[in-house]
Amino acid sequence: MMTSPYFTSATLRMLVVLTWFSVALTGCEDVMKEVTKQMPAGTDRYINTGMSVGDAVLNRPKFTEADEERMAQENAQKFEQKSKIWDDVLLNTYLNEMVQRIVAVAHPRPFTYSIRVVQDSSINAFTFGGGILYVNAGLLARMENESQLAMVLAHEIAHVTESHVVKGIESNYGIQVLGEFAARTASASGKVTLPPALLQKTYEYSMKAATSGHGRGSETEADVVGLEYMAKAGYDLREAPRTFEQLMKEYGDQGAIENFFYGDHPTNKSRIEKLTGLVQSKYKNLAENRLPDSNTDEFRNRTRELVLIVARLDYDRKRFNTAAAMFQRALQAKSNDPESHYYLGKIALETGSGPDAPKQAIGHFVAAIKANDKFADAYREMGLAYYKIGDRKTAIAALEKYLSLSPGAKDAGRIKKSIQDLSSS
């Protein structure tokens, strides 16, 4: 039997769609049979395909809490195989105590919550769901106190309690691998076994969400719910909007903050305005009448070593303004830290201009040596700074001290030559 020339492929596809929806809406098998009789030969295979795809949409697997926890653990293991994790027992204990304080007042889910620090200077925090949280060293280093960090942690915990990870994965799965669903059948328990390909997709989704968010709606909800958790946990709500203001600081040499605010995240301004509005309205009395301690001193002490790591990473990448801000923050926790003064002196020499830059650098090198008189590299850099301001005698003395402390240095030959040149000129 030939198909009418007026019955085009487009028409056929439309009939298939209409037929499927008719059956889906009425649930009447007779309607299906009647319509099938009036359609061209072979159409049944299109209808069957449409039905299998539709069935896949309606019956795609939903993650149980056990599924989510297993998936999160496997994805976390995969992530940590590729990433450097900051191993500091005191810092990890401090952060996990913060997490438990917030979880205690959060919407309950049957997970064991934990947090780990990623040794990455970029600004980011994310979760794989299942109670597993991560925060980048770069974000942690930029926080000023515990209450600001609490807002970040509460935001990520809200992603878990509101099931944003699994909701996003379920939606993403249904769109991207619909054909795979259609080819599979449910097990006796009615639960579709998740294939390895899906587990890979859950990892890809989670990593993408780590940089571009779970969508504007979910990110806004995480801000609002996170603020509620922060309030219940007793943190200073006035620090919530300041958290994002602090992260927005670019210190002059960041073209953009790498993560956290971009992709599908709401804009910086709208997030700050939203949180500020809630603090001034819904939580007004709480914010005004409660004067919680933001635990600034302990926060600085616990994060000082990490701040130094981030500062060195930024310095090595020639992000000098950001590095300088981090070294200054390290000095807030320990004012006589020789390493911070040393690097601040180097940054002054490398980025400054005019006679004030070497003088500023010398001040830092002197402070570094005062804190540690065996700091050989500080003497070398101080010698260079004195040379730049024309004080050859002091420059020679500093370089000679460097050689006495580090006679086997790789640059010992070059330094000796410099001393000879300075002495003969």
C-alpha cells in the first residue's frame, strides 16, 4: 500500500506526537488502536518508539538518598584522585565543627556531612551532594572572619538539603541520554540500575555546577535558605552580604573571579541586594539585638598557613596585587611573620616605581631579618634594594651576609661577581 503524497514525513511525525499524547492523557488503549488503523503501514514502529521514549520520560529513575550518598562518595573519590587536598588536622577539625554547627539547625537529611579544602587559589566552593562539601583555599583565604565563611558553608549545605544536585542530575540525565533510558527496563523492584555512563555524567554535571552553579533559581534558594541556617546557628547575619562583597574584590589584577559568581549564578549585585534586604527586614530584630562573636582571631590563626599557600601561588602566577593582599592578611594573624615580609618586599621591588619602592621593600626585608636573622634570601633581596637606591656599601654587606648564610646557593657565583663589580666601581 502506497502512502499518499500529501502525507509527508512531517505530518507523520506530528501524528505520532499527537497520538502519544492522546494515549498518555486518556490512558485508553482503544483510542490507540482506532487511530493506528487510519495511519499508513509501518507507522506502528514510530508509535512504539514514541511510546518508549515517553515511557522513559515518565519513568526515568529517581535517586534515593542511598543512591545520592553512594554517587557523592564515588564522585568525591574521583575528584580527589585528580586534585590536591590541603591536609591540616587543626584546620579540618575547625571547618568540620563549623559544618556540624550549621547542619544541626538545617533541614534534616540522613547524611554524614564533611568538608575538605582544595589546594587551589581560585574562588570556589561546591558539593557532590550526599553531605560531601569542598571549599577552595582561594575562597577560604579571602574570608575575613568565621561568620563570612559560615555564609559560604550554609549556602553549600542548602544545596544538599534542598536536593539541588540530584534534581539537576535527574533533569540533565533525562535530556541527554533519553535514548539510553528507552532501551532499558526497570528491575523487579521498579528501580532502574544506573549504568557506568550515568555515573560519569553525574560527575560531569557536578563539576560543571561547581563553576556555573545549579541554575539561578537553585542558587538564589541556596542563598536564602543558607541565610536562614546562618541565623539559626547564631552567626552574625550582617556578615552575609559582606561575604560576597569580600569575594568581589579583585585587588587590581584579576580580570574576573574565576568561579562562584559566573555561569548561571545570579549577579554579584543582586545577591548582595537580596541578602541585605532579608537581613534588614525578615531578620532585622535578630541582626540588631544579637551581637554574636564572628570569631575573627581564631579564624585568622586557623587559616594563616593556608593564606600563605594561596599568597605564594598568586605570587608565582604574577598576580602581585592579590598576593600582596594575602600576605598582608597573614600578617594580621602574625605581625612578625618573616615570609610575609619577605614576599611583600619582593613585590614592592618588582611592581613599584620611583625611590619609595626600594625603601618600602627594605622595610619589609629588615622586618623579615628581625624575625629570623638566618633568613638568607632576605639579605640577598635587601642587597638588591640598597643597590637600587645607590647605597653600594650596604648592598655589599647584605650580599656578603647572604653568601655566609648560604655558601652553596645556586646563584653564589653570580652574587660574588656582583660584589666584585660593586666594589670596583
